[in-house]
Amino acid sequence: MNDHANGLNEWFDVNFMGHGHCYLWRQDLVLLHSASDVLIAAAYFTIPVALYVLMLKRKDLEYQWMFVLFAMFIFACGTTHLLAVWNIWNGDYYLSGTVKAITAIVSILTAALIWPLIPKALALPRPMELQKANTDLQSEIELRKASESNLRSARNELQNHVKELLEAKKQLETEIAYRRAAEEKEKAKSLALERSNEDLEQFAFIASHDLREPLRKLMSFTQLLSSGRYGSFDEKGQQFVHYIRDAAERMEALINSLLEYSRVTTQSRDFENVSFAELADEAERDLQLRIDESGASIEKDIQGSVQGNRSQLRQVVQNLIGNALKYRSPDTPPVIRITGGQVADDLYRLTVTDNGIGFDPQYKDQIFEVFKRLHGRDEYEGTGMGLAICKKIIERHGGQITATSMLGEGSTFRIDLPIHNMGIFSA
């Protein structure tokens, strides 16, 4: 026990000569060394505190144990400098030597461990690299934000498209329902038209057989009465017989017109290529006598052709030219101009214009009705069926006929027809 106490006393023995004797106790040397060591010790004690604050603020730093070693090493160095000041006046060299030994151990340990860290430290990104990486990262963040914004816009646009599609679907469903209803209505109309055509065909049969026979007998009997073979009539009686014959002839004309109208809907024929220029020439030849009598002139500028029923289209052309001759101005020779040609991809237009008496525009639709006449029989002959037959023929060809006119200024009839009508068309 006494040995240990003696050893400890020797350890803290201050009977050795202090360093001040080496300086000969010169005040300038004592002050220089003591002040320098105190300042160094103060600086060394401050650095571990700074490292501790750094570690406390940045717990994410790698290799924190190395910061601890540096703090211990620097703190030990500061202690040696502080003991150097102590030993200027006190010769406590065992204590200062022990602190130096501790400093040496910590220094060697720090030096031994720092070398393996150098490659790892060199591998750490440089500030410029970190800045570039940070810039790239920021750019990527901005790009992602832009992408997210575009994605949101695309999503909103997609939602709008979906909404539009749903609305279009509803509209389409409504339109389909409407079209189905229209188709059903059209089917009903077609059935009604078929029944009407059947009735008309039946009527045509009756008219051609049952009505014609008594009409023939009536006309035959009136001829016999007029011949005088069965007695003579006074002037009044002959007038009555004349009335009967005229009525019978009008009846025959009406029956013939009805039969002609019915044939438009009851006959079928393959369509062929039809030239309106040829039809106009043929109609002009057939009406040549009336043309010469009226002093009429016909101007033609007709190009192209359509597919249709030749005989029926010829009937239309002849009827329109005949009407222009019939309804001419009393004091002016008729001038009839016929033009025709393709006006669209599948549309042919034929126009017949005259300088006749014309008609009131309010009747532009009524003139195509059955038995419609704008003038009395005493003024102009006819049954009022001609334009109705023309309209029926054109409609059965998938076309349209219209008229424009003014009283005293002539009339223009326009026919629009599809150029290509394939197959058999109910005509």
C-alpha cells in the first residue's frame, strides 16, 4: 500500500526543475512561450466543440467516428500545450509525459484509420458534381412536374373526350331510335303505296275492260244517231247528240290518261343509257306539224346521258315541248330552249324554257297534281294529266321536276336526275 502511494506521489512529483529555469526566467521568453501555448490550447479546445456542434447538426454525415477521433486527438494536443505552460513553473513531467503518451496513442490510431478512408473520401462527389447533380435533379423534378401537369391535362382531356363520346352515344342512340321509327313509318308508307298501286292496277284493269266497253257502245250509238239511218233530229236533237259524243270523247281521253298514269307505277323495265339529245330530236319530229303551224323555233344545247326508261323519259320531253307549243302567246311565235348536262358527280339537269303565257307562281306545285287545270277546256284542250304523269315518271327515276314562271313571261321546267340508276326500277 505504501509502495503504491509512493509511486503516485512520484507521478505527481513537482520537485523537478521547471522550464522557466531553461529560459533563465527571462520575462520575454516566459511570456512568449506561455502565451503561445495558452492560445494554442484555447484553439485546440474550441475545435472539438465545433466538431461536436457539426455532428449534432448533421447526423447524416458519414464516418462520424472519425470526427470523434479528431476531436480526441486535438483535445489531447491542447492539453499538452496547457501542461507545457504549467511546467514552466512546475516540473510535473510525469503528468505531461502521460498526456503526451495518450496524445501519441490517439494520433497513431487516427493516422492509421485515416488512410483507408482516403479512397472513400476521394470517391465522394465534388461540390461541382453535387451542384450538377442537384441541378439535374431539379431539372428532373421540373420535368416530372411538367409531365404530371401534362398527364393531368391529358386526363382531363380524356375525361372530356369520354364525356363527349357518352353524349355522342346518347345522340346516336336517339338518332338510331328516330331512324328506326322513320323506317317503320317508311315501311308503313311503302305498304300503303303498294296497296295503292295494287288498287290503281286493279282500276286500270277495270278501266281498260269494264269502262271502255260501255263507252265504245255509247260512241257507236251516237255515231248511228248522227248518221240519220234511224231517223233525223231537229237542230236541238242534233246538238244533244253532239254533246253526248263530246262527253264520250272526253271520257275516253280521261280513261286513256288514267291508264297512262297507272302504267307509270305498274310496269317495270331494265334501265338503259338514254340520251336526252336524241329524245328531243325524236319529240321534235313527232311534233313537227304543230311546230310548223305555230312558227315555233327550238334551240337545243344538250350534252350527256342518264340511265333510265327510254320510252317514259321520251314521253316527259315530248309533253314539256307540247305544253310549250300549247300555252304559247297569241301574238308571238314560240321560242323553246332546251339545255341539259351534268351539274354534279351523279346529277343530270334538263331545263325546258319557253316564252309562252306563263302562270301565277302560286300554282307552281299544283300544276303537277292529277287533273289540275289552270284554264278551261274551251281555251286549251287536255285532261290535266300531262304534268302529273311527268312528275310520276321523274320521281320513279329518283329525280325531281320543278317549275318557275310569271304571268306573261314564259315558264321554265327543271328536271334533276341521278346519272347512274342501276338495276330494275319500278317504273
